[in-house]
Amino acid sequence: MMRLVCAIAILLGWMCLSGSAHELRPAYLEIRQSGNDVFDILWKVPALGDQLRLALDVELPDDTVVVTEPRSTFANNSFVTRWQVSHPGLLAGKTIAISGLQSTLTDALVRIEWSGGGSQVVRLTPARPAFQLEPRQTALTIAMTYVGMGIEHILTGYDHLLFLFGIMMIVPGLRRLIGTITAFTVAHSITLALASLGVVNLPRPPIEAMIALSIMIVATEVVKMSRGEIGITVRYPWAVVFPFGLLHGLGFAGALLDTGLPQQDVPLALFAFNVGVECGQLIFIAALLGGAHIVQRIPHGEPILLRARQVVTYGIGMIAGFWLIERSLSFIAA
């Protein structure tokens, strides 16, 4: 029993220290054809403080000619570099790589825009730091790229996962849980679309702080429920989850906007990213329900779950409080 409690405590502590890991945005490379053989390049690398950035660089084909020298600026916690190159073969079939990616834990999203309307979107990882340019990319490839991004974002977004964890401990019964998660899904889908399309534009740091606050509120409700207090969250969980879902959707949109949307396929990329988020949620929920079912089948499984529930509830509250202070100070002191 003590081993289980210690394991949960260690896991929650690790999540606390790593809770901002999903905010380490991927690098972003955009190559846009602006002439017959000319390409405008935008290279955005996440910052490590005010003066440092990840040691990532773009490797273009050897026969690429630099037309304008790179110009770098610092904005929104990223170093952005722009320059122009030319290539006689339109770069089609050539290989582009991101040097240094193998030594990081982040990804790089690459978007190619051809003057004739074609586009290509590629997600590079430490295991796959290079790719070959194609004249035109299929809709299926774009969709699969953004589905993968959505799944990765939710499964490494520990604040979103802790919120779902808390909701699962509040809502009794699978049917009510499905209804509550559906309300959360509808809500974050609305704000994800509105923010990604530029209809809603709110500063990101306060949103992240309010997401942490939402987790604290849910953890508090779990504690009240364990004491026999039945509040509005237990009676009408969808009514509480829906406005919180709107907040979390703005957080999802921030991650999506950091990587960018293909100009010719915005609806497709937006839909695919949202599908990926939903798939990630289902994976997480299924894993928790499956784990709880396994524990219930072992001797003394129910007491173990009850004790673990107490540890997890207070752990979630403390982690959320830490995030709330950390994220609030980040924009109050700015």
C-alpha cells in the first residue's frame, strides 16, 4: 500500500516539475515561394530565457543561394529569423534538415507554401530530423500530421490531464462521465476554432493561470465530495465543465497558433488537430478506467483506490496551486 502511495506522490511531483514541458513550443520553419526560383524563409526557435535559444539550425541543400542575409528578432519568447534564398530546381525533391534536433526533446513543424497553391506540412522529431520536399502534399498527409500534433499536445499537457483526472473523480457513472466529457469537448472545440481563426484574441499567460485555477477548483470539489458535501459540480458537472472547457480551448489554440496553420488547408488542419486532442483524451481516460478496474479485481483493491484517491486529490490541488502562482507571476512581473 505504501509503495502505491509513494509511487503516486513521485509521479505527481514529477508532473509538477515538468508541468510546463508541453509549453516548450516546437520550432517552426516556413518556406514560402515568392518568385520563380525565390523562397522566403521564416525560422522560429523557442527561447531559453531572454538571450538564449535552442541550438537548432536549418540545413538547406548545398546549391541554395542566399539572396538576403538573415535578420533576427525576439518576440513572444521566440527568436524569429527571416531571410530569402533562391534555388534553380524549386527545391522539389530536395532534402531539408534541422541540425541539433536529435539532442532535444522538442519537435519542429515545417510548412512549405508553393506559389501555385500547393503546400506541404511536415512534423520533424529527434528521431526524424530531415525530410524531402514534395511538389504537393495530399490532404490525408496534412490531416495525419495535425492529428499527431493534437495527440502529443494533450498527452504532454499535464494541466489538461489533471483537470480531466479531477473530473473523473467527481462524476459517478460512465454515462454521466461521457456527458460531462462531451460538454468539455464541445466547449474547448468552440474556443479552439475561434482563437485559431483570429476571431478571439486573448493574452496567453492569464489564460494559462486561469487553467491552473480551474484545476484547483476541481480538486477542491473532489475534497468536498469525499466529506459528503454535494455541490453544484457534483449535481451538474457539465455546467461547471463547459466554461472551464472554453478556457482550456484557448490553451489548445495557443499551442496550435505557435506552430501555424497551412493557409490553403486551415479548416482541415484545425479539424485534424481537434480530433487528435480528442483521441488523446480518450487514450488517457481509457488508461485510467482500465487501471482502476485492474486494481479493483485484486484483494483489498477498493481500500487501495480510496487511499490513492486522497493522495491524488491533494496532490492535484498542490500542483495546481504551484502552477497558478508560477504562471501568475510570469505576467504580473512582466
